Amino acid sequence: MSYTEQQAADYLTAKSQRAFRYTKEADPMMAKVLAEEIEKSVWLAKKNEIKQSLPYPEGVVGSEIEQYCIDNELL
């Protein structure tokens, strides 16, 4: 599949913002799950909230856009 530079940019933006929010919000919750301080469902809900709030561009397939970015020296 062929992607546009805009799709790649939107994908990379969402990917980096997700990574930041996972690190800041979801990862600490995982530690609480392991310590049995919160239910796993709470952590999974946070991960899903982050994923839904920062969607990848429509029609983008993760492995394909990753390869597009590599091929075009965007990663």
C-alpha cells in the first residue's frame, strides 16, 4: 500500500504521543497492578483510553507504515 507523507507524519505524531502518555499514565498503573493495588481492568481501561484518544490515521496498517517510514528515512 502507498502512503502519503501526511499519513506518515500523523502516524509518527500519534505514536510518539501514545508512547509519552503510556509512560506517564499507564506504566505507573501497571506497577500498581503487579502490587495488587488496583485491578488489571483499570490499567487496561487507561491503555484503551490513550489508544482511542490518539488514533492512527484511517487506513494505516502499523507494520506497513513503519516500513514506509523506514524506507523514507522518517524513523
